[in-house]
Amino acid sequence: MHRSRHPSRRDHHRGRREAAWVDALALLYRGNSGKVDEALLFRDDEDRLELVTRGRPWSFDGDGALYRLAAEAQRTGLAHLFDPMLAVHTSQVDPLPHQITAVYEAMLPRQPLRFLLADDPGSGKTIMAGLLIKELIARGDLVRCLVVCPGSLVEQWQDELYRRFDLNFEIMTSDKLETVRTGNWFLENDLAIARLDMLVRNDGAQA
């Protein structure tokens, strides 16, 4: 004989719990502080919920020009990984073999970089220095640079670095030191050229 089984009290409570979980939602969210938290929402909580924004999570309606600019900046920052001689190909120079060897085989691989470039007069030391500076900037290894040279050569260095390598160096003068807003001219100029004799005589410039 088959007997029908009546639901027990335990089955009744289990059914109520299962029905309650069907109408509940476990929500994981991240607050303003960035910490991940969890909340349990029921049907009764629907009245106090509101939709803040409506639409797709990614609308793709941003400024295309700004996106292209950011992408180009990222591409330029990684360019040295694909072009090992980026400074050569982005400068107005036609370097000689000994200049390529000095910059890319002798100086750049040194960590830390301590190198004395004492080549013969007319060998193109300015070009080698410009290639090194621009390559280090492209690789993100150089932000601030100070060129110290005799007073008769400061304008030549400034002209060569700008015309050949598009590097805008500022020449330090007494007037600029006296009118600087922060009190330290070097803090306001990442790329600077200073006269050797001026640095020797001016204690404020040395500080």
C-alpha cells in the first residue's frame, strides 16, 4: 500500500527559506573608498532604490580627438621599444658611425650612466650629447638636464639642441636668477644651460 507523505515542519521551514532566497539578491559593490562590500537586498528594498544613470556601461561617446591624442602619447612613449635608435630618426642629424657607436654602444647601456666623452675637437660631441639626451628623454629615463659649458658656447649649445633635436633649453642668466618666483631657477626649468664661470662665481646658483 502506498502512503502519501505529508510535509513535515522541517520541510515547511525549508520551503520558506528557499522562497525567501528566490526573492533576495546578494549585491557586491565598491564604495567611494575603493573597498569592496556586500549587501543583501529583498523585494521590500525595491522602493528605496533608484536608477542613477541609464544607458550602456560604455557609451563610446567621448571626445575622439582627445582619445587619439592620448593614444599617440602612449605610442610615442613606447616607440623606443620598436626603434632602438629613435633619437636618430626623429632629429635633424646624419650621425657618423663613431657617434652611433659612442651613444648606443658605449653610453646608453651603462647603468648607472657615468661616462666621460672626451673626443677630439670637431668630432661632433654636441651631436653625441644631443642624441644621448633625446634618447634618454624618449625612454623616460631623463626629466631634468643641465648643460654646463664656457660662456662663449652657451648660445651655440642652445641653438644646436633646438634646431637639430627640438629640445628647448633655457640659458641661465643673472636677471633670471634674481626674478625667479620660487627662489630656485632650476626648479622652474627642467632643461637648462649654464655658463661655467657664472656657476663658479655665483653662490646662489650653486645652492
